Amino acid sequence: MKRFVITIGREFGCNAGEVGRRLAAKLGVRFYNKSLACEAAAIAHIDENTAINFDKNASEKEKLKSFLEEFGYGASKAFYTEEAVEAQAYVIRRIANTESCVMFGRCADYFLSEFDFTLNVFLYAPDEFRIKHVVSAYNLDEAGAKKLIKKIDRERHNYYKFVTGKNRGDRHGRNLMIDMNMFSVDDAVDLIYEAAKKRFGL
């Protein structure tokens, strides 16, 4: 089968992770998420303990701190170095050169911009949808959800801008953009799947 890579960028709170997982399962390929960051961290000699795992039973303050100290975001600036960016690019390109897969975030669309077998997807939704999802998915109150969305959006935008020099939500370089308020997770998976079939001749 022809090799392909689908990259998924997103606004926080769109349930994009579930879209990525189901899409990869439907295509029968691997789904790369935080493993991309962990491999890059090892290459760049970044201590994985700088990332704090999210605990749904944590306090509101601890939950916010946990999210914001993910690799490359918020208080942790470990990935804001040339060495870390090069490591991330190396990991993403190495995987793309060896297998078909779905890659989630990590500026994969940018690092693979010269590859001719990619489909770059961006998922977004109105604030109301994202707030409702974050409240439900992460057991936050509405105020906490709003604060978290605002902070993570800003940190992800800043990181994407740092690496690429571009705005994260820019339509240029995106092949498919889906409003998750209009489509269910399964609908979004089907849309991307059909686009992939046409794009890659699957």
C-alpha cells in the first residue's frame, strides 16, 4: 500500500484526540501523540519528568498546572531550543519515511511540508462547544474550562509560531479544516477517511 501521513492540528477542547485515535484504527495505522515528544525529548536530552501527567482527581489549580506543564507548553520551556526543534523534526521525518500513520500536533504539518504524501487536517470549534467539552471531559467548572482553553490556546500558538513562524490556525498549508460543532467524532473520522482515500488512492 502507498505510504501516507495524516497530520492533525487542533484547537484545545475539540475532542481531536479521539478523532485521531479512531481515524488511525480505521486506517489500520499507528497514532502518534505524546510519543513524538518523548522520543524528541530523549534525543535532545530533556528530562521526561518535566512533563506532569494529568490527574482528573487533582484540584482545579493542580489540573491547570498539569496541562500547562506538558512538553513544549506553558511553564516548561524545555522544547523552546534549537536542539529540541531539530530533534522533533528528526523524529517526525524518520517515522514518516518508514510507515503510514496519523500524527497529532507537534508541528508535524510544518516538518513534513516538503513531503508529497501528507494530508494536513485542522480541527476547530466555537468557544461554547469547547468549554462544554472541557467541563465534561476533564471535570472542571466552567470558569476553569475557560481559563484552561485560553491558556493552552495561547501556549500552543506561541510554540507553533516559535517553530514555524506562522499562525497555528492559518488555512495555508491545511488541506482539510473541520468545525467539530457541526460534525460528530465519527463524522469527522469519515470525512478525513474519505479525503485520505481520494488523496492517496487508497
